[in-house]
Amino acid sequence: MTQHQVPPGLIGARVRRKEDPRLLTGRAQFVDDVVLPGMLEAAVLRSPHPHARILGIDVRAALELPGVFAVLTGEDVRAACATPQPVVWRMIPDQRMTDQYALAVDKVRYVGQAVAVVAAVDRYVAEDALGLIDVEYEVLEPVVTLDDALAEGAPLLYDNWPDNVSCRQTIPKGDAAAAFAEADVVVTETLTYGRQMGTPLETRGAVMSWDPFTDQLEGWMSTQSPNLTRDLLGEVLGLPVDHIRVRTPHVGGGFGNKFDFYGEEVLAALLSKRTGRPVKVIEDRLESFVANAHSREQRIEVSVAAKSDGTIIGMRGTVWAVLGGQLATVGIGPCWLSMALMAGPYDIPHVEATVVGVVTNRSPYGSYRGWGQPKANFAHERIIDKLAHELGMPANEVRRRNLIAPEKFPYPSQVFFYDSGNYAECLDMAEQAVADRGWAKRRDAAAEEGRSLGIGYSFHIEISALGPSKIMNQAGLQHSSFDEEVVRIDSAGGVTVRTGLSAMGQGIETALAQVAAQTLGVPLDTVKVLHGDTETNPFTGYGTGASRGAALGGGALLRASSRLRDKVLRIAAHMLEADAEDLEITDGVVAVKGAPGGPSVTMRQIGDAAYRRLDGKLPDGEDPTLEERDVLDPDNVAFSYGTTAVLAEVDRETGRVELLDYLLVHDCGTVINPMIVDGQIHGGATQGIGGALFEEIVYSPEGQPLTTTFMDYLIPTASEIPTFETLHMTTTADHIPGGFKGMGEAGTIGAASAITAAVEDALPELDLRLTRLPVTPPRLLDALTTATPKDPS
């Protein structure tokens, strides 16, 4: 074990989640449960056009409707705001920024862009008022697809730009040109990843109350990043952050969508300021399909240069990012990460990768679980499969020849340093597990019955524990990424943890409670975790995202709890007239090691000595109270990794793909709660399955969204989800206290690559290459029609 590993106990135990009783009994509070005296409700008027100039807006009839308190237009918002909507990821210095406000001012650039907003006595009146607003548009030719946007003479989304390219950046490692010149074999692939979005059960919402007498703004928001939201509200509204309080109740699913900072939050605040009343705005499901962050859509061109034995010596790639009509909070970030991680887990000495951000008349491109990593994985795993086919080798043998060896860590990739891992062992473990479960025998037996089963693999890495702040700032992040945690023992011996992380179903309350309880030596049920309030909880730089909550929050809490335990032992030593080094804490009782039945003191007695009856009990020079805080801003990110294996069946007549079994071998360092880890991986895999086989946001050639309900945008249900199995490895992150790594996005990253490989394996006689996601039945049938038989030689 390394110095950061922890002994077995509550850390590593499958304990029931502390938050579940509230969630399962309906007692948890979500943003729509917030009702304030005198509260108004808002509704947003959205553009029906993908590209149009706003010639005028007449709101007089809406203002005259009984029950309407205020109407805002883009000009009102621009006049009231200190800055446009912020973009916090600016890693390409010369990127052209879109500088849009919460309401469109001069143009609309996608269907669903907010044009006006109404505050009324209730949502019904507000919706009626929207129908009375008269907007005069000059409809312009839309730029819908990537090719449309790049075409010579294409209409410009921004009149002061020379074209529709927002940014371009190439990051090299080594000499790719020389590698390709001396290669024995070069393979190239063009991949298309469909446009998708997270679909949380709870849509976005906010309740904002701007006190006209104190100029204090208090907001209840469904956000993953309360501190970041508070700071961005301050920037946009020109309001000091000490005048802003952000309260985050339970978040009904985030998936990255609720990391982004949206215009509706600004609109509700401005309406509250204008009316002097609290204002609630809740997105309905129809709105969510056009106003929520979209993601995933990319065209990726990737090539590898290799020796005849399968050793890859060079890689080139271009990520064409199909951005929307304006930049979202994360800007080019997710697509930049696809470029930065294109080489994935492979030891490729020469890499040249490029990202090109292109604006189109589609909804903004923002955060979704996995960020840019599923696309990077699709690129490196699909090209590995093609190289293996070209060389006549098993794909896993090509992987094995190129995976980064354990002795090469920390490994300098194209952009990042990978901290630790044993990639080959992970792949071996997955192959052995597949063999032990008889998948190949099932495939062969099915073939004799005329059925088509296939086995597919993928190997993924996952960036987690996002930090360190200074390096992230230098890379373009306009915010910090450290985490701060506070732990306190009260006068009765109870433990309270305060965190700035958001609870959004991921089990963060339980995970942090396990860390505190084990470190302090107290029962789990004596630990309470408080979150969701920027006024009473500590500052968490980046919020809950980037698989950082358990790693950074857990690591900071471990250090704070360790110092607090030391203080408890010092006080107990004084009370017991013993040496602190001879004492241990078990189930909240401090006693001499190896002396059962001897003198002891309880945590309640320690609390009493630190808060109430100090005379004679508190050692000289020891401050009263029992509280510690810690800030973790790590030297490096931490990389989790894993192998995904899929057993799939293809119906050759219908093109339907059924997943029969699903296995993941995963390493996220020290596991705090295996049940939570498995749940997160399985949930992520479910979303990965959706992206691989079902989910796609489709636009008409005219720029109208065609997938605006769950009748059109298909998400997998229990009927489409296979049985999941997760096996664990442990390679600790030595620079993170506790050795924790993140894993919240792991399941999403390798799913599509493994599934497409399994589909191809199910059709062994065809020279079939699946390069577009999702693999829907019509697309698969088309591919089967056009695929050529393999050359028997």
C-alpha cells in the first residue's frame, strides 16, 4: 500500500446511502418545491426561426394582460447587465467569442433562443402573455450542418466574422510527419458522433428573489456548481458576490447539463429586481430539447501510422466541433478535450491533433457526462479496430502492444500527465472474465442456430479530480478548481461535514460521511453532511463535475478529519492521563489500544470538554471547539481507466441490436463505496448505450429540430438495458489523499466503441465498418446492404 491508501473499514464498504430515505419517500426538496410569499412565475418566448434578424418587438399587449407584472426584451437585458453571458473555458486565446446576452438582441441563431420573458401571477397567465408579444423577424438563410457552415459563401452567423469558424488549434507531440513517412501501414477513418443531450428527470429551474431594500439577491437553483453560479451572476449583473446567496436543493440529475450557466437564471433575477417579488422559472420538457445544452456532435478524422507488428508510431486527427449558434458556458472545452485525449491510453510517441470549432444554427454545445472523452474514445478505439483488421491481428493484441506500461507513469501525453495505472492487467482481467463467463461459446452456439452474436471491447481513460487551479487557469479556465471541506464535532459528539458540492443523485453525502466516519472513528449515523448553500458552506471552485467530488472532496475531508482526530486524541489523552499515541477511537469511544474494559471517554465527553465544561478537561494551550477545514488543490489531475466488454446480438432482418451482457473492469483508485461506484458506472453505461444505439437530436434541412419529445428522442428503458457486471482494480492516485480517483463518467466513455465492435464481430463474413453514431436499425440495415463480403484470404 502507498502512503495515501487507507486501511479497510467504512471506506470500501457497501453501506446504504444516507440520502435515499428522503429521496425514496418524496421528502427531498427540489427547486420547483420552493414557494415564496408573493412569488411570480415566468415564461420565455423562444424563436421559431433558426436564423433571423429581429426588426422589432411589441410587448404592449402582453403588459396589458391582467396578472402580468413585467416583460423583458433583449435590449432591456443588455442595458441591465454588466457583461454578456460568460464563457469560462477559453483555452484557445484567439477564439472568436459570440458575446450573447440572456435574451437575443439583434439576431436569433437557433430555434428556441430566448427572445422575451414574462413574469406573471402564475405560469398560465405568463404563457398567455407570450402569445400577445409581436416579434417582427427578417428570416435569414440558415446554416444547419457542418458542411453548410464551411461551404464557400455560406451565410454568416456573425456579420463581423470572416467565416463561421470560431477557433482552430493544433497541439503536436513529437514529429508526426516523420512517423507517417516511415510507417509500414497507415489507416484512416472518418467518424461521425451524433448530437445528443442529457435528459435529467428534473428539468432546469431557478427561483430568484432580489430584495429592493438591501440589494441582496437570493436564488434557489438546480445547479451542479453553486459557487461558480454565484460568481457568474455577480459578473453578469454587476453585483458584489457578498450580495448574492445561491441555494441548491437536491438536483434531480445533472449529467453536466446543470453545470452550465444559463440565461434563465439571469432573467429571473432581473424580473425579480423589476417587480420587487420573487420569480420562479421552470423549464418544461419541450423547452429542454432546444434550450438545454446539446453535446457530442462531432466529425472526427483520425489516422494512425504503425509498424507491421502493430506498434503505433504516429497519430493524426482533426475534431470538427459542430457548435451551436452561440458559445455555451464551457465554450470549445468538450471538443478541445476530445482533441487533447485523442491518443487515449496508448503510448504513441508522435501525435498531431487539431480541433476546429464551427458555429451553426443549432442550440449551444455545452456539457454532458463524459465531456469530450466519449468522442476521443470512439476515435482511438475505432482506429485500433481498423488497424487490427488491416494487419489481420486481434484488436486486443494491438491494444496490448500499445498500452502505456506501468513503469512509464507518470506518462506525458499530448497535453496531460497520466498519474498511474496498470492498463495491460485491466485488459487481461476483462478478457479472462469474458472467457470465464463463456461468451465465446454462447456466440458460437448461437451461430449454429442462425443467430448473430458478437463480442466487442474498448479501453478507456477518464480524467478526474479536476485541478490544479493555477494550471487550469493557464490552460484557459476562468475559474478555480480546488475543493474546500469543513468538518466539525459538536458539544454532544455529533459530526457535521459542510461541503460546497451539489447532491444530484450521485451519493456524495454518503461518500463524504464514510470518509469522515472512518477517519474520526465514529459510527456512520453520527455524521451529517450539509450542502447546497453558498452562505453557510465552503467554496468549491468548479462544483460537482469532471468526476471530482469524491476525489477532491473526499481527499480534503480526509486531511481535515485526520487533523481533527489528532485534536480529539490530545484532549482524550489529557482526560485519561495517557499518551495520545497509545489511544485509539472505535465507534466514538477513545480508549487505550489493546486494553478492553479499561478507562475510556466518549466523543460526547470530548465535545463537552471542548465546548462547555473546559476547566480541567481541555489541555493548556488547546483552543476550544472541534473544527477543521482543508483545501485540496492537487498537483495534477488523476486518471481512472477501464475495459468495457459487450456481448450483443444483431437481428439481420430488422437491424435491431440487443445487448445480452455487459462487463466493465475498472480502476478508480481507492473505492469509497463499491455500491455507489457500481451504480455510477452502470448509470453512465446506460447513457453510453443510449448514445450508441438510440439517442440523436435531428434537425431538418431548414434548421428545425425534429426531436423535441421522448417520442422522437429515444432513451433506453429497462427493456433495452442488459445485466451489468463490474470488476474492480486498485491503482491509487498518490498525489490525492486517500488515493481516490473519480469515476462518474467512466461508463459513458467506452460504451459506443465496445458496442460497435460487438456488432461488427456479430457479422464476421462482412467487411463492415460502423463509423456513425447512433447505430440505429435503419442505419445498420443500410450498412448491411452496402457492406462487401470479406476476402477469405
